[in-house]
Amino acid sequence: MNRYTYAYDIAVVGGGPAGLAAAITAARAGRRVLIVDKNGFLGGNLTLGLPLLGFLDENGERCIAGFAEELATRLRARGAAYEHRVCPKHNSVTNINPEELKLVVFEMCREAGVDVLLHLELQGVVVENGKIRTVTFVGKCNEVTVSADLFIDCTGDGDLSYLAGCRYEKGRDGSGELMPPTVMFTLEGVDDEKLFDYVAEHPDEMQPSCDIVDHREGYDAAYFRADPNYVFVGMTKLFKRLRAEGKCPVERDNMIVINGLRKGEVYVNTTRLLHVDGTDVLDLTRGEIEGHLQIRRLVETFREYVPGFENCYVSSIAPFIGIRETRRIKGIRTVTAEEAYGGVVPPDTVCLSGYKIDIHKDCEGDTLFKTIERPFGVPYGSLVSADLSNLFIAGRCASVDDQVVGSTRVMPCCMAMGQAAGIGAALAYMRGQTPAEVSVDDVRAELLRQNAILAQ
């Protein structure tokens, strides 16, 4: 076995939305930064065909900018992203080309001087005196040991924090119920005009699947026809009928497709994998297999019953299952649902979240989809480990409660948290401080200098 040893100022574990923002931001501040990921590319869920949700709030006001907006701007320059569009259901949508994104983020890492290691899985963590000393990874019969002054856990599942012994929560209401994951796939040969004709004639197909789903008027055929930048969630009457007849291949009451940037291309977010824990390799294996097998049955269903999909075909399947929820690591501050619904923006806010509380159910009932009337603030302490003195947490595993994660898990918010963690880590290293000792006012001042939004 080959063995390698590296030392850095800051090590970022996880190369998804939060990890990219954290690593690039810290490196731009002059720090020696390493980012490590299990895949052969960077971007995480940004590469699955999902839209960027949450740049705008319920009122169409901008609540996310900074690094996330820089990335969107770079993609637009390549013809690989649309402008942010107000959406009556999702507040805003920004559809992207995930393949072009993979190229852009490598370029951004190289420009910033971020060192990248891929194809590595976490194996172990050495903790001494309340600090992470080293983290060990394995891949292809290689062992890599990394030491750093500061670590940022952007694994989504909080894997680094978990292996280091940090406290965490998982699931809702003490039940352990987790949002079901999805295997995304891409269809081509779709005639969306036929779909829009059908829903214009059958507006009841666009009604919410249950009474815990909020959206405004205008989420209809006219909206979809006006701009190709859309996410379609509908066909509820059809899916309920098919389920009643035993003909629906998934346990859900609607279909979700994200329009691609090429004519006839859509990304499908409709597979549904119940009782899958994204931190359990046996569950992940079962979920990947079941998700792939659902694809064929879904495509057959689409072809037979959904107008415009008669000639669709699968052009690609996502390289990994899309996880919505697992561990939430204990920070020195935790955002609560009361604060989120109340639009509380505390003085130590380092990013805003204006997206809805969007929780897919792992049991009967499709989703909880409730409006946040005005953005709430994610405080700096939600990104600082309560248990280890040199650890930041950012992204889906940040310190929020079981309701708030339904809002903060969307990717622009994850990037905003990562940017804040990257600034905090860079300042901590420069001043010889722990993350908890860093001046939040200084973090906020630098975020504002980098065009982040901290208040409206």
C-alpha cells in the first residue's frame, strides 16, 4: 500500500457546494488549503441536474449572493445557467448544466490555489486534547494522512465530525425518520409543449398533493411556457389514480422534472427510496439498486400516461444517490424552527435562508412544504463545532433543527455557509485563534466585502 502524508493550514473534507465555497474562499485569503472528495470530480449534488433554489425569497428579493452568485455568473458566461427566475412554488429557480459545472469548479480551484485530492474515503480521525490532529483517507490501495491547523466538515453527512466523536442529531421528532433520497436521471426526447397543453386543459393536475404544501397562484401552463427556466412538480391527479390502480412504480403523488438547457432534455427527480439511511452502506447499496430499477418502470409510465413523454429515453443516470438528510452536527448555536418561521436575523448572522421548509416524508404523505415569509439568519455559531476546538461544519450537516434543515439544505444556502466557514477558518489561522474565538464582526465585514447578503 502506498502511504502519503500532507500538512495544510486548512483541510476541507467534502467537495460539494459548501466544500467548494469554503476551500476556494479560504485559499483566496492566502491560506494553504486542501479539499478532499470521494468522487472523481467536485461539485457533489451540484452535478446531479438539480436546480439552484433559494437565491430569492418568498417576495422575490435576493437573499443569497457572494460565492454562490459568482459561480452562477461563471456558468452563465459559458451558456450553462439561466438567470434567477421568480417561481410561484419554489420562490426562485436557477437551472444549470451540471457537466459544465464540473469543469468550472476545477478551474476555480486551480485559480485560487486549492490543492485537490479525489477518490478518497474517510477512514479515521485522531483527536488529541479536543482538537483534530490528523485525518486518514483510503482509496485504490493508497492511504493518505492529512494534518491541518483547522478542518471544515462539508461532507453533508457530517462524517468527519462523527468519526471525531462529535455530538449530532438525526431524523425528526425522536423517530429517526429521514427524508428519502433520490437517484436522479436525465431524459431526452421530451416535448414539453404537449405537457403544457395537457395541464392547461387539466389544471387539477397542478394542485398540491396534500394540504401541507404552499404555493402561490400562477404555477401553471402559462408560467412554464413563458421561460425554459422551470421546475415542474405536478400530475398529482394522474399519479394518485395510478397508485389507486396499483400501476404507479413509486410511492409518491407527483412527478418532478427540472428542465435542462437543451431542447427536449429534463432531469428527473421522481424516484423515491423509503427507509434509506445515507450513513449506512447497506442502505445506500439497496437505495442505489432500487433507484436504478425504478427508472425503467418510471420511464415506461411516463411514456404511456404523461403527454409529451411518449418518445423520451434515458441519456444518463446520476453517478451517486442524492441524499436529502442525515446527521446534523452539534454547533455552539442551533437554529430552531421558531426562529426560521419568525424570520429572525440575529446580529451574528453569516448568511440568510429564504427557501421554504421543504421536507420530503419517509412515510404516508409526500412532503411538508411551508412558506418562510421572510429570510432568517444562520449565525456563525451554527458553523462552529461545540465539541472540537479546530472544527467548522458547513452545508447540510450544519447545526440546525429537524425542521430548519428543510430550508438550509438547498445548495445556494450551503454555498453561503461554506463561504462563511472559509472566511472564519482563514481568520482563525491568521490570528492563531480557535473558530469560537474569531470575531464574528470581522467575518461579517469580510462577507460583505465579498458581496454576501446578511440582511434585507
